[in-house]
Amino acid sequence: MAVHPHIVIIGGGFTGTALAIHLGRQGRLAGDVTVIEPRAMLGCGVAYSTRDPAHRINVPADKMQLSAAEEGDFDRWCRAGDELPRDPEALWRDGSLYPQRGAFGRYIAERFSETAAASRLNLHHLRDRAISLQPVPGGAIVTTAGGVRIHADATVLAISHPPPALPSQISKEVGQHPALIANPWQDNALAAIGTRDELVIIGTGLTMADVAASLQLRGHRGQITAFSRRGLLPRPNVTGDYPSWPVEPPLAAPETVRRWLRRIRRTVVAAADAGVPWQKVIDDVRANGQTLWQRLPPVEQRRFLRHLRPYWDVHRYRIAPQVSALLRQRRDNGTLRVLAARLDKIAGGEKDLTLQLALRQGGAERVVAQKVIISTGPAHGSLINSLPLLRALAGQGLIVADPLGLGLWVNADSQAIGSDGLADPRLLVAGPAARGRFGELIGLPQVAEHAQALATQLLALLTSPALDGRCPLCRR
């Protein structure tokens, strides 16, 4: 073990920054933690780096925290500072705060700076991009695009969500057409949209809601047609004070998705009879999501992904009431249509695109749009191909995709499993990329808990004499 261990975290969004903060808080020995992140500010990532004032956090601010012991800290931070005066619309009528997402990024960056100033560990942000990782005895050499070489005793992949994938049919037929917006998260992606342009949005989830909110703020009042195979919209968060409503304890027998679905439906009915909204039931399922997921055999996990995942997503990943009200208003005035349909054909004109949609309930519809926006969400199944570093690691046999196509394959300790089937305790995966193993690992509370547990594990690893030599259970 190195006298002064060095932990390298690749990725400085919320996951990587939360991990660095927990390492700094828990670390009792001298050492270094380097977060490699090209953005100027840590803690933002894709979600919290947005400067669009229409993009709000999807849950009340008092549910956003770095650990269970800090519940309500972000809410207090917003109310004590200048966030609320700058954004009075963040305050909903029930008293809850739904700030702009950039505020949470600033909050996490501030907590990182405070931790770095107080910790015995040297917490450092290297504004660069990791391009290679070469295993060496006792760790790895991480090289950046700027030519920096770091010896890491342990490396953590805290990588971002991949961008949306362009459907093959669209890529083949109109992939380079100027009316196509393939990634609405790119800077100024929506800038060329006219206020009266007729739009088609492919996807009806959270990204679609963000796009609609952004367009509304920009003054767009034209017709929007949004479609997905099931035409499901994200549900709103509950407002008001209600008690929790736990789902009955798991049965001793092996679990199935069908059995859990029946159980949750019964609980929703019982809660409704007592005047408690279904959101409180889903919150309980979410809080126990990792345990439930890991109890399911692989065949049941695949059954969930194939049949129930779209329904779970719209109930689990809810939207702020401000955004929900906006969508409802646009649907009521007829400027937003939501269809259950699939794309049958698409053709490009000089300045527009024509789509032929096959409706889920039968029949077809032809739509002409000045812009078509891809809002299908991150392409998690293409994570490895989304970054040169991950492609290189896969080529070296150090990482593989998980069997469910959700991210990277890890063991129960978040250690990356390579092409030889062995886990490497010095190469770990944090956050959503590990959700194939853990299930519920996209929501912020679960990501924060995972980061906290991983920090404890890493510090124990780097003080363990078992790793002074070659570990018999790993590749180095």
C-alpha cells in the first residue's frame, strides 16, 4: 500500500463529486483524491450544468442531500442564500422549493470546497479529460488529454449519462437534415426554433418535459406533437403533507415481477382509501429498490425491463409541479398533443421533415414538422461506445457491459468485472453506470448513499495489508 494513497475519480458530476466529498469527510490519513472533470465547476454533470431557467429539480429541495443525516440541507441553503430571491417561482404553493437545477450544482460545488479545506486528504479538481488507464502493480497509470500522468492506487469510473441514441431509421434516412435536433442537451440546441414552428418530439419522458418547458420560456407557441410507443407522460410530484405508506414486507418465497405488481397495486388502493396518494407508496418501493431488484432472478429482471419499465419510469421519475402545470396548460389549449405511436416512415423536405406514425390503437397519422427533436433519454445500452476511454478499457478487457444492457458490469462491491469474469478491487464504478447490479441507482438519494458506502469501502481497501501484494482474486 502506498504511504500516501491516491484515489482518482474519473468524472466530476454529482456522483464523482459526492464520492470525493465523502472520502474527504471520512479520510483520517494523509493522501490524495483527484477528480478529473473537464467542466469548470464540480458537482454539475449533465443534469446540473444546465443554465436554462426552465429546468427544475424534479423533487422538493428538502429531498436532495449528500447523506441521510443532512436531510433538508439543500432546502435550508436555498432559503438562506440568494437563490430564492433570484428565482421566486421555485416556491410552490404548498411551501416546497423546486429550484432551478443549476442551483443544486452550485450547492454541491460549495460543499466540495468546504470539505477540501477541512479534510486531511488533499481533494483536487483536475480540469481535464481522462483518455487512458494502464494497469500496473498496485494500481494504474491514468493519462489525461492534457498529458498528465497520475499513479492511482484505486480508480473510480463516475461517468456521465450517455447522450440519446439516434434511431437507426432516422439516422439512415435524415441523419444530417437541418430540421433534426439529435441531442437537445447540447448548448443552444433549441435556439433555431421559431416561435410558431410546428415540432415533433420523439419521446414523452422527462427530457420531453424539459424541452417543452424550455420552449415555453423562449416564447414558443406553435404546435408540438410528442409521441412514444405507449404515450406515457411523467406523473407530477405530490404536494402537501402526507404520511409514508410502506408496502407489506417481502414474502419468503422467490419473488416475481407479477407478484410485486399485484402487491403494489393492493397497497395503492389501501393508501387511497386512507386519503394517501399513490406517490407515497412508490416512494417506499423506491427506497427499497436496490434490495428488491437484487432479490429478483435475472429472468424476472429482464421481464421487468421488457414489460413494466416504461410504467415504472413515469411513476418513479416525476416532474416538478411547475412543469406539470405547464404541460397540462399546453395540452388544454391544444398546442401539445401526446400520442401512443411508433415511427413508420420519415422523409426530409427542403426545410422540414414529414413523419408517418402508426398509432398504437390502430390507424396512421402524417405529421409535418419544422423541427424534430430526439428526447428518448440517455442511451445506457451504448455507454461503452459513448466515450473513447470506455472503449479503450473494454478493448483492454478491463470492463464489459452488464448483461441487462444498463451500464457496466460490477460485483456486489461495485468492482468492475472484466472480460475474464474477474473483479478488480482497484477499479470501481460509481453511480448510474452500476445500476445493472443494483437496480435503483439513478435517483439522487440512492446515488448519494452509494457514494457514501463506496467511500468507506475505498478507504478500507487502501489501508488493508491484504493488498500489499497481488490479490489472488483479481488481475493485479
